Amino acid sequence: MGERITLTAGNTEAVIALRGAEPVSWRVDGTEYLWSGDPAHWDRHAPWLFPVVGASAQGAVQVEGRSYPMAQHGFARDLPFRVLARTDDRVTLRLEESAATLPHYPFPFRLDITARVEPGRLAFEIRIENTGASPLPYALGFHPAFPWPFAGGERTAGGGYRVDFEKPERPLVPEVGAGGLLLRTERPIPLDGATLPLDPALFTEALVLREAASTWMRFVAPDGSALRMAVSDFPHLAVWTKPTAPFLSLECWTGHADWAGYAGELRERDSQRLLAPGNVAQHAVTLSHEAAASHGAAA
């Protein structure tokens, strides 16, 4: 199968890397809409985050009183998945426990990610199965980045780019402390109901919308064209870039970073989910390109 798999449908092509099951390209009518992964700014494209999202206190998680080292956003994004099934427009990839995961996360699991291309869309179905005998504490996230600008305009305050949300959201986000841990204090952002005008200076840290009301958000260009991310069962949303980097990331999470000072068990981590033995959890994400003429059509 090689290290990358190309999927096509109509005017749309996507390339999925086996490492991390990460989409590394998404082209519609020949135009690339995923970030290039330029290491001068950020060397990833659209990683999957599992079994934690964000930073863990002390760089580790606690399970039954024992400490296990855990990198930010977990390990799935750096490990090879294997191919379960493939057609021209779809592939299903699997990661499960191994000698690479057990020193960090002492649980058996299956993480299946199905990528499917449709005209103008790249859709994902995620299936997490607890194959062990005890509850499985997990968090899942998706972290795609897109070129900014992607359709004219400028990457500046007043450059005409914005993020629209399905519903009005709170204009306050947690501050982020040392090591990426969340603080209990909040800071205001210039979110006007459901619209966030973009300014690179906003992004000294990620804008984390905990318990968001919206199930989709759109990265909108000055001409009205947009990149939409619609999600199923991801209660937290985030918007992130670096002040000088020519991309914008729209993120969806089931969990988030530890609060600063947290010292408890992984299973008790705020927003971490517990999956009963033998049970399956399912999540979904769809990326869509919306042309300028139709940007207000589908919700």
C-alpha cells in the first residue's frame, strides 16, 4: 500500500498518510486546502489526537497510582496505522495497543479511522473500541490546518478573513499557562455572537471554546468562499495559529488539556471519557469546501 494512500471522487482528491492516519493533502478542483506542513512554521497537516488532547500535568498520566509518560496530544499522530479496507474513494485504518503504546497507556483498544472523499468534501468516521476488561479513559481530537489566506485577501487584521460558528458562542476563553496547561482564568476575544474576525495578534495561544454550542464552524474568505468543519460528538472547539504562520487551524475535541495543578488519575481528568469494556464510541468530522456563490446554502 505504501506510506500514503490517494483517494479520489469527482473534482476532489485527498492523500492520507499511514503515519497517524493523517490527511496530508485535500484538493478541490486542483486547489490545495490543507496546510503544507512547512517545518518553518508547523510540520504537521491535520493530526489526530488520542488518547489525550492537549498537555498532561507533569508530562504524564496517572493510572492506578502509577505514572505513565504522555506527550502532548497523545501518541496516535506519530504511530503507523494499518489498512483494514480500501476503495478508490475510501480507506479504513486501524491503530491498536502495542509495545509502542503500552508504556504510555496501559490499555487495550482499537482506534479505526475511515476517510472518505466526496466531491468537495473529505469526511471521517472514527470508531473507538474498548477491547479490555476495565473502563477505557480516552479523549479524541482532530487538528486540521488550512492555508491563510486561501482565496485572496490578506493575513492581517482587517484582511477580510473570519470564522463563523453555527450558533453564538461565549466571547471568553481559558488562558493557557506554562506547558500548555489550562488556567481557571479567562480572557475576552472579539467574538461577536457567532462571528470571529481574524487577526494574527489574537493567537498568542489557542482559543479554546469549551462546551461549544456549535456543531460546525467555517473559515471564511473575503469573497465568501469557505472551508467548513462539521462535527458529531465533539463538544469542544478551538481555533489556533502562530502569529507569523500562514495557516489557521480549526480543531474539535472530546477532551482538553489538564488544568494547571491537576494531580489525579487519568480516568478523573476533566472531560476525559470512560468507555465500558466491550463498548464502542463513534465520532465524525466532515470538511467541506464552499464556493463563494453557495457559501450560505448548506448548514
